Amino acid sequence: MSINRAQGVKKRVKEYLMITLGAAIYGFATALLIDPNDIAPGGVTGLAIVLNRLVPIGTGMWFYIMNIPILILAVWKFGIRFTVSTIYATTVISFVTDLSSRYLPSLKIYDMILGVTIGSALSAIAMGLVFKNHATSGGTDVIIKILRIKYPHIKTGMLYLMTDVVVLIIAGIVFQDITKALYSFLSVMVTSSVLDLVLYGRDGAKLIYIISDKPDIITARLLEELDIGVTHVFAQGAYSGEKKKVIMCAIRKRLSPQAEDIVRDEDPNAFMIVSSASEIFGEGYKSYFDERM
């Protein structure tokens, strides 16, 4: 076996171990925290919980049955390699969900707040692990992945939020309890937020433009005191015709107040624009080559 092939096998084994871990966490969270509290966290999992109240054959079983047509779509769109990983993740989720529900009843937590917060956060972490290892947990994950290709500017968590509204309405009708429907909505919000954190990290930053009569002094302090990258953009005032060095820098949010203090100290009359940058690629941030989820 060649070195490259051995490395490829090792990588795939590692990926499947992570997929197994993520799928197992998802199953445990569903069976022990979400399902016992009649929370429908959107997507196929939420529908499975609702349908299991109508025809009690097991939430995990319903999850697997509803995934069959979606997995066929996945084969068509992404090929067999991707779909094999997703079929595996879906099988583990279904198996762990029903097994935990049946044999670990004493571990079920019947508390709405804990069910929503801990269960939804664990589900999001689990989905993130599965996504990062080139699979999905089935269900709307496949649909979300398709939508991400067509609409890459919309973050994954937001797409989940957009696709879960119908499930929440159905859950409210079946459970006939507005409180549980609202808790389900809260679950979707928690999952959306945590999933974006897992997939994208805390790489949100500030993009700062500084127009000052003291660009070199300010630049020197930014480089020395904050150890950040700074770029000079050469510009010309439209009214005065005066040429200027515009300081441009991307900076992590926690360092932004210090940068503003430096500008204020050196040139109180400086013109400064501060805007939010949701994603930063490059040295010190995310790699250009990371797969977009």
C-alpha cells in the first residue's frame, strides 16, 4: 500500500470516527432531552417526534423512514461517496435514538429549559462534527447543503431557521400547546446559533478604515501594540484633491476598542469607519481552502 493511499485510509477512518461520535451525541440529545419534553426542533427530527406521537413506532425509526427519499436525492446531487457517509450517520442516529429511548429511561430529563438549551446545543455540536467530516445527519441537512451551494452568502444556521417554520407550526397543532410550540421555536434558535458558532467559529471581526493626518504614527502603534496586519490604501479627496494614506485593517472584536483608543490618542480629528466583518479568510483567521458548510 502506497504512503498516499495509507494516509487516505487513515483520514477516512478518522472521519468516520468523528461522524460516529457526532451522530451518537445527536441521538442521545434527541432521546434523552428533546423527545421526552415534546420539543420539535425543526427538520426531519422534529417531524419524527411529532409522527411518533401519532403512530408510536419509535422516533428513530420515523427519522430513518423519512430520510429514504432525501438520501436518494443526495445520491443524485452529491454522488455515492458523500451519500454513504450520510447513510451511515443517519443509521447511527436512528439506532442510538431508539436504543437510548428504550433502555435508558432513567436518564431522560423531563425539564423544558434543560431540554431546550442543553439538548439543542448538543444537537448543534453533533451536526457540526458530522458536517465537518464530509457527511450530514440526513433530513434537511441534505437540503441545506444543496441550498448552501446555490446561496453561499446565507449561513447554514439561518437556512435551518428558514426551513423549520413549517415543522414548528405542525408541532403546535399536534401538541395543542402553544407553550411547547414556543419552546420548539426557542430550540431552533439555540441550534441555529450554536451551529453557526461550531461551523464558523468566533471569527467575526471589525473592518476599520482610518483617514488621518498622522497615518504613519497610528500605523506604527497598531503594528507594535496590537500585532495586527495593516494596509495602506492610497486615496485622493474628491473635494480638496489632497492625496491621503488610508489605513485599513481587519481586527478581532476584542481588540477593536484598543485600536479606537490609539486613533483617539494620536489624532482626535481622524475620520474613522468601523464596520462588522462576519468572515475573515487569511493568515490568523480561516483558511481559504476550508470547505464551506
